[in-house]
Amino acid sequence: MKTLIKNSHILTMDDKRTEYSDGYLIIEDNAILEIGSYDQLVQKETEFDKVIDGDQTIAIPGMINTHTHIGMIPFRSLGDDCPDRLRRILFPLEIACMTKELAYHSGKYAIAEMQLAGITTFVDMYYFEDTLAQATDEMKSRAILGETVVDFPTCDTLIAHGGIDYAEKFIPKWLNHELITPAIAPHAPNTNDPEAIKEAAALAEKYGIPLIMHVAEMDYELNYFRKKYNTTPIGFLQSLKVLNPRFIAAHCIHLSDQDLQILKEEGVGVAHCIGANTKSAKGVARIKDMLELAIPVGLGTDGPSSGNTLDLFTQMKLTANFHKTTLHDRSVFPAKEIFAMATIEGAKVLNMANQIGSLEVGKRADIVLVETSSVNMFPIFDPYAALVYSANASNVQDVFINGTSVVRNKQLVNNNLSDLRSNLAAEMTDFSKKARELI
């Protein structure tokens, strides 16, 4: 099947950052067949199975959320201003109330939220990942899904480090899926013993899959490794020989100069979650230094309880505002550079830049059309600036994932958002009751 998208300002995000002010895209099945200026289109429109008039939209690559927890929608707005919320509220609630069914409905709702915001690929770290893979498959999104490994009993395995055995079954089941990449996700260096981390890394090596971990996120994490091992979390992980280009390090807020060199040498990609990090008063990561060292950096929302929103428009604005303020330099992090972190640079973090992250012939047809007719989108002198500083998730008009239309005219194509919300709300009854007791 051939689809023509016309009348869009196309931002390809290829190496040359090619743009077509009046461009067209041809999708054939799941791939981009052709791209260019509309006046160069040879085929007649009647020769296509479907023609979509972009109507002065901005066509962009599908955005990539490099770190989130889609099973945690029920936790959104819960204890947001509470000190030590993780151990006082989140961990206890997960043990008491998180179920396979609740994770499933949360996952579908979270994916819907991301699709409506133009996110076509996401990296997840949570429990019940086999169930979340089912939800992802049904929603037709692209994802890397990592089963969590941690040193205490969890809601899906009921034993410490049970995620390793879970992953042994989960990974082979989804290994050859067109859109889903299974992964393993040790929670953090300080919430797993060294042997468990090495065992998880061996599993990732065996299957050639990503290893996902929260790294250098907490102050007490740094103190722990300084006192016990006389090193940093990054130095500790290097000593275990688990760092490599398949390692996705979330947060990386507290890094030394030596840590930065290690990340560069090992080829580690970083998921930068500015919204969650600043909301929790943890700090602003050294992203400028990372980029100067050519360390791959993508944007992440973190979970819906940590950053509250699952859209990258919010993250792009926050990235600009916090880094410019921290560095006292309005000129750093220009819009084009920030937008790259939401697209092609995120793809590099995932080692998927040969498939996604830019609009190029042969790549997967993950395409987003952003409308420019809303009040906040006029005038546009610079489309990158409009996307980073002016736009929001409500401006996303159409979304294609792997050539399949999942959002059309700001509505889900294959799902009803009201139904997804009702299903989740019905499954949250016990959770909500317990949550009110804790707060």
C-alpha cells in the first residue's frame, strides 16, 4: 500500500538537517519510500492508495521517549510534594496493590497518551513487562521493554532479584517482534548486589539486548559508593565490566569529569529526564559536557508519577529553560539541538538510528504531523523554535508508527481514549483506597 503525505514543512533530521518547506513523503507499507519537494513529485496523486493533505503541518520524525515507567499511571499526582516519596509511598503501594491487570490497563493508557503527543518509540522499565509487551503490541507502538531487577521482593516475582528469572522467560518470547525489543533493567547500582548486576548483564549479552539502569540519580547513591568502594556509581559499573553501547543510563545527574570520560569510552547512551529530575530537586545533569564529548543523549519523561506528563514537548521546553539558566547563557542549547535529542539523538541512545529518528528513504515510517493552525502556532519564523518553545502535545494532528496510522485528526485511530480511561479507573479501586490511607 502506498500513501502520499503532501503540503507539509518537512524536518528530516538527517545528517544535513535537510528541510522541505513544501514537501511530500511517500510511505510504502512500513517504510519511507520517497521524500522531497512537492514540485519534484513525479507520480500522479491518483496513483496512490491514500493521499493525506498535510494542510501546512510540520512533518517530523516520531519522537523517542528514552526513559519511562508506563505501568505507573495510577501513581500520577500522588504525594508529589512528599519527601522520600519513593520509599514512603511508591514502593509500598507497588507491593500491596500493583497487579498484572492494573499494569496492563495503565500501560495502554500511557501509550495512548504518548501516541497523542507524537511519541512513536519509548523505553520502559517496570514490572510485569510481559503484560506490558502485550499492551504495547495491541497499541501498535515501538518500544524497548525492560524487566526490573531489584534487591527486594517485587509485585510480579515476590522475591529479591526475581526479575532475572522473569526476564529469562520474557526475553525469548518477544525477541523477534517487529516493534518490541525486550530488555533487562537492574533498578540502580545501589539497589542490586554486584552479582545480580553481572547476571543481568550476562543475560543482555547473551541475547544482544539493551541493559537499562537508573544511574547517578541520587545524592545518597554517590555517598554509598564513595564510602563502600571509593568510587562513583559509573566507576563501579565499569569495574563490573557491564558498560557498553547497549547500556541505557537514565538520569546521570551527578557525574565527575572521569565519569564523563568513562561514558564516552564505553559508548553508553544517556536518557535525560529534566522534568522529573528538577521536580524532585535532584539537580541538572551535565548534558552540555556530554554532548561536547559526543556521548549520545536523548530525552525521557520518566514515569507519570515522577514527571507527571508523558510528552516530550514539555521536556524540550524544560531542557531549554533549565540548562540556559544553569549555564547563564541564552545561546546554548538552540532549538534545533534540543529537538534532535527528542528524535535522532534519542535513536542513537537506543542504537536504532538506522531505523528511526529521522525521515529518510528506507527508514521505518514513524511520522508525526504537527498542526500550525492553533492560536499558539502563529507566526512561525523558525519551525524548530516553534516546536520547542511554542508547541505542546495538543498540536499533534497525525501519527504513523511503522506505516500504520495510530492518530488521525488528534484522535486515536484504533482505540477509544474514554474506554481506556474507564478500564484503568475500574482496575484502580483497591489501589486508590490504599493510596488514600498512605497520604
